[in-house]
Amino acid sequence: MLFSVQVEVSLREGVADPQGATIERSLPHLGFDGVQGVRVGKCIRFDLEAADEAAATAEVEDLCQRFLTNPVIEDATITVAAASGAR
């Protein structure tokens, strides 16, 4: 089966986020007041062939641990769903 995967990677709580801090400091100068707690992350999307959803999720978790994230400072939120068609 083909699955659509989305991995949202974010810095763990307590880890400094200089990109987020820079954006947050810049927003009032652009007229956006009241924005706080800005954190920057990344979203990785791909399709994966696997026997079933459990196998796909396990493979994505392994991929995150070994390649897509730095498990010391980053967390990953994984979404796996049956693909809705060929791309």
C-alpha cells in the first residue's frame, strides 16, 4: 500500500530557537503586535510504500531517529495516512 507521510520537526522545550527569536523581534516593526512564543520548525512530506499503516509508522519512526531529526534537541510528530492516488 502507498501512504502519505508528514513529519513535523520542532525543537524540544528549553532548546534555544534563534530563528524564532529573530522573527518575534521583527514582527512589531512590521506592524504585527502581540505575537509571542514564535518557534521555527520544518515539515517533511513524502509517500511511502509499506504493507500496512503500522509498518509504515514504524519505518517513519526509524527514519526520524536515524536521519530526519536530531533526537537530542528535536521532537517529531508523525502523520501517516493512506495515499489518495498516484502523483
